[in-house]
Amino acid sequence: MQPRWCDIPSGVVGPSSAEVVELLESVPVFSTLVVDDLQRIAELAVPRSFAPGQAVFREGDSSDTCYVVRSGHARAVREHGDGRTITLATFGPGDIFGELALFEDERRSATVEALEELGVVAVLGPDMRRLMVEHPQISTRLVIALGRRLRESNERLSRQSFQTVQSRVAAVLGELVAQAVAEGAAQAVAEGAAPADVPVVATQADLAQLAGSSRESASRFLAVLERAGVISQGRGRLVVHDPGALQAYVF
């Protein structure tokens, strides 16, 4: 069952239209749209919030809405028949998920759940499709952007097929670090000081699944990084002390 609409807590002011436009500008799917297009989409967007652990939607649900993250983090997971849960992707501010709902109604292929307090803007698929009929140029620009994303995904999969486990884990960890830094998670340091620590919210299992490796293999490599002083580990969290050192393991 889809969560209900308009669940922004009482007294909390939602984002302005200008803030939504600025958020949409950061989303790769909308990268080819002009400001007028983004403003039209912003008029359709509805702010929503989710508590830690709450499902935005579940695998098998009907899909009629896409979401763009304003604040917080979420993850997409799938459950196997044997009860195992596999992490497919993580999402932070500026990320979009459920975007296929913009084009057609279908069943959700995964569950997306909030990892912490999560703020999003939601766009209903039927509203978006009506907008694309009224403004065909939006459809054309979206197809171009989606084609670019598909090409990038294919290139990434091709690179991963030739990488070792340690290279894939280091690459995934590097991507999570870049995301954290972009979100302002890294602490500012004085000129000449040691590199700022970057906290990454991810478990060993999450990293392994995102890198397409076993948890045991990922754990062994993370232990190597910890002994080298590149990272330190805690419950559900990694701290990267030397982000630049990760590149030495990616090839």
C-alpha cells in the first residue's frame, strides 16, 4: 500500500517553488530541461517526509509516483525467497528514484526505505504525462537524458566486469565518499592539516552488495584498508580518513 500524501509534519513549511527548481536542476534525469520546463514540473511536485525505517514503497506495489530526495538518505532493496535482503542502491540529496513511473504505471521492482529522516518531493506520473503531452519538448529532452544515463550505466557495468573485488569495493566506497562530500558531510580543515574525515553511512553488507561481491571478500578488503589507516569501521558506519588513497586500489 502506498503511503498517504501530504504527510509533512504540522507547522513545517515545505520548499518554495524556487527551491524545488534548484533541486530538480541537480537531477541527471532533468539535466537537459530548461528552466521553464523545471518550473512546470515544480508546480506538480508535492513535499513528503518519511521516518527512519519507513518504506516509501514496497516491491510489487503499483507505481504512480517518482521521488527526488531533498534531505536524508534511503536505500533500494530486494528480498530473496530465502529471506536475504540485498541492497541495490543508496540515495541522497539530489538523487531520483521510481522515475519509470513518469512514463508508465507498473509494479515496483524493489523496496525503497528511509535510512534516516527523509525529505522528498514527489511527482505523480499521470500529472507528468499530461505535462509531456502539453509540452512535447519535455519528452524529447527527457529521452536524451535517459539515453545518456543508460550509456553511463552500460559503461560502468563493462568496467566492473574487468575489475577485481577490491577494485569494485574501493570504487563504490569512493562514490559514497564523493556523495558525502557533496552533501557537506566532510569537516572543514585548516590549510596544511590532515585530510578531513568523511563518514559514510553503509554496512559491510551494503558495500558488498553495491560492489557485486560477497560480504566475506568485501570484509577482508575493508580490513586491509583499516590496517593501512585509510578507514575505520563502526556499527553501520565507515569513516574514510584518506579519500585520495582509495584511488590506488581502483584499476
